[in-house]
Amino acid sequence: MNKSRKPAVEKRLKREKERRTEEILQAARNVILDKNFSGATMDDIAAEAGITKPTIYQYFSTKDELFVRMIEPMIESLATKLEEIRNNLSGKKYITGKTIVKDVFNVYYSTFEKDPDLFRLFNIFLQVGIVNKMNNEAALIIKKWGKKSFEEGNLIVAAAVEQGLFREIDIHHTTDFVWGSFWGIVQVEQNKWGREGISRFLKPVLEYAENLLITALVKK
């Protein structure tokens, strides 16, 4: 009988652990949104989750680890979607550079739209350089996916230039500019009008930026 009950007990314990992990992550998200990363403490997160700080440490050893667990899926998804665009380019599936610009912007926007608050946290996190103050293990995870996103962006631009879809342009500068223009617009519009959700002006301004980039970049 004990043997037959053991798998059931293990499944229950696994579900309990997963539930508690999600509760801690949600509590951390609430606290960091309220106090920013630097101002949030493990005591604050424990209080928000209704548990003791030692209990949190059974699941996450540091605040850095907690934050990485929250944002890693988002930046991994971003890098993966950019890789899909690059693979489509390699397969000669694009006939105009205009579609490439629109697809890249769509990847960025869908990443933001899926979780605007998490995006806001990540954007603030990048701006203030917190990654350089994190422990090495956490920082390496963030840098790995961030690096892959920019590498995929560079490869997209390089392939578009090679195939005659983009003009002859500086690859790295273009990647930085496209990234910066998108996230900059999101930040400005959300700060001005997005306190209750996604700003109604965001998409029109992004479409305007898309068209400017298409005019500047696209050869064919």
C-alpha cells in the first residue's frame, strides 16, 4: 500500500511546490512593481506572500534569482521569435524589406502586449544597469538572452542587406536604433497615457515609426 501511495504523494508535493513557487513569484512581482528592484527586499516579498523569509529561501536563494525567474521566459521568447525571422530570411521567404521591419516590430510589440508590467520592469532594469550588480549566475542568464536577441537582430539586418532588401547600412547601429526606437516609444507613450493599461496612442505612433524606418532602410 505504501508503494502505491508514494507516486500520489510525490505528485501532491510537486503541485504544492509549484503553487508556492508561483505565489512567491507573484508576490515578488507586486513588490518590485511598487518599489522597483532596488527598493524591494526579501522581507517585503515574504510579507506580500504571507510566508516567512526562511520559507522563500527554500525556493529562491536570492532576489536576483527571483527576478531572473520572472523575466527569463520573456527575453527567451523574444530571442526565439527573432530567430524565426532570421530563419525565414535564410530560406528566402521575404520578398520585401518592408515586411521584415513590420515583423520585427510585431515581435517587439507582442512581447510587450503579453505582459506590459513585466516589460516595464525589464526596461527599468536595463536602464539603470542593475544587471551589472547582480550575482554572476543571474547576470549571465540575462546577458545570454540579451546577447542572443541582439545577435539575431544583427543577422536579420545583415541578411536583408545581402539579399538586396535593405540598403547598405551599418548593421550594428541599425539593430541598436530599431530596438531603441521601439522601446523608447513604448516608454514615452506608456508614461504619458498608459497608467490604466496600454496607451491608445501607442500603436499609431509605432506605425509611424515603422513607416519612417521602412523609408530609411528598405531598398526593395
